[in-house]
Amino acid sequence: AALAACRGNSPIATAYKTLLKAAKPKRVALTAIMRKIITIANTRVRDALREQNEIMTVPA
């Protein structure tokens, strides 16, 4: 997933290119992008669970 994201025209690809311009090795830059994708996914799951809990909570 990280390789595909780096090849596209997305904010993640821009971040990857920025890391490469900063003279980071490709493997290090790719690892940073993987971490970024995991962080984004975790945030989306967290927010979805919060919304689900708010919907299921019945006011007393």
C-alpha cells in the first residue's frame, strides 16, 4: 500500500518526495510513509468508534 501511495499524486506521495529531497534513503522514506498510513488508519478507526459510541449512547 505504501508503494502505491508513493507513486500516485497524493499528499502521501508529496511527503515521500519531500523525504527523498531531504536526502533520506528510499527505505527510510518508505518506512516513514508506512507509519504515516498506519497513523491515518488508526485515527479513522478511533473517530469511527467514537461516533458509533455516541450514537449508541442513550441520554438518561
